[in-house]
Amino acid sequence: MTLVLRTTTRTTEPAPALPLPTGTDPLLQLQVETRPADGPGVIRCVGHSRELALGGIPMMCSACRARRDRLLINHGPNVWVRCRCGNQWLEPEINRADFDALVGGPHGTTYPSVEAGLAALGFDGVFAGAYLE
């Protein structure tokens, strides 16, 4: 399982898939290396620092009542929302197309595990109770 974490506030279309290089051309190799990770085992994440309003209703964490600074996690067709306090829930109102619109480009950081990525971005629950209005 590969975890690709991205943080962005831009809204753009996802990059089209590129074919694998057939030669040893360094530019083709660079295109393949910077292509977004995809496949059945890939977990992609993007930070979202603003408030999310689903259907006009602001989303709030049920554990700490925070209204902003989320991590959106995509695996397959599902999108989960994770708060800094460590609370995580499946959000059926956000689909993969919505998630792809938030991912700004192919550049991201790959972490060896989901836990390592969550800890690196501060979404592992360490900040539970530190939410300030």
C-alpha cells in the first residue's frame, strides 16, 4: 500500500495518465516519475485548511467540534475526513471526482506507511484538545 500525501488549496483538474517510457530518454523517465500514483492500493491525501460546507451545512468534527483544518483521504471510490484530534469518518457526500479536483498536481510526498504519513502531517491525534477558535 502506497500513501501519497498532498497539501494544496488550488482546485485543478487531475493530470492525464502518461504512457510508460519506451527508451532511456531522461525526460520521459521524469514524466513517469512525476506522474500521480494510481492503482487499487494507493491511498491519496490532501490537506484542506478551510471550512467544508456539504449541502450548505458546515462540517464539524463530532469529537472536538473543529470546523476547519482537515485531511481528506481517498482510497478507491471512498473519501474519509480526518481531524487533527485523530477522529476520522467516511464522508459519502465527497466523491473521488471532488477529491481529484482538490489535488493540485503530481507533486507529493510518498510515505512508507499510512501511520508515518499521518504523523508527519500532524493528523495522528497528537494535537487533540489543542483547537483554538
